[in-house]
Amino acid sequence: MSKKTLFACLGTLVAFLILDGLWLGVLMGPTYKSLLGSLMLDQPRVLPAVLFYVLYVIGCVLFVVLPSASWQRAARMGALLGLVAYGTYDLSNWATLQGWSAGLALMDMAWGTFLTATCCTVGYLCAQRVHR
């Protein structure tokens, strides 16, 4: 793995963990709990969470960060990837799960779009800083 790829991965991952941690743990935790009720575990399962973050960051880096020629493109393509990924999850849940509302789906899709755009931008900037 090149130094550029390593820094792209680390930058994307750190940004993702900080922002998603704030979102899930501080800002929206009570909202999710009130909307989802008994669907939520008292404590999240660590292994699936780790696997999600690792796979998602790899996807962000390979499909968005490394191929992008500018931070603006990384942001745009990151937003699109976030919308597609979170949209797939949320729209499937809305279609199949009781208690998964349109409002929850839209809120989570908006978050995923913003989060992925931001993290791909951070990953791109980290990769470019090392590349110079």
C-alpha cells in the first residue's frame, strides 16, 4: 500500500469515526432511540460496526478519494456514494420494516450524503498532502 493510499484511508476513517460518533452518540442517539424503540440494542455489536466502517472506508477511498482530481470532485462523488449507500439501506428498511418511517429514511440519507462527502474530502486532502 502506498503512502498516499494509507493517508487517504486514515484521513477518511478518522473523519468518519469522529463525525459519525458525534452524530450517533451525542446529537441523534436519543432521536434514533425514540423512533426505533425496541429495534435498537442497548449496546451496538462491535464486530459488525467495525466491519461496516472498514468496508465503507475502503469503498470511499477506492471509488472516490483516489480517482478524484480535486477536493471538489471528491466531495461531489462522495455525496453521490453516500446517497446511494445510505439510500439503499434506508429505502430497503422503509420498504420492509415496521417502524421505519419516511422521515427517518430521509434524515439518515441526508446524513449519509453529508458524512460521506465530508469524509471523502478529508481523505482526499490527506492523500494530497502526503503526495506533494
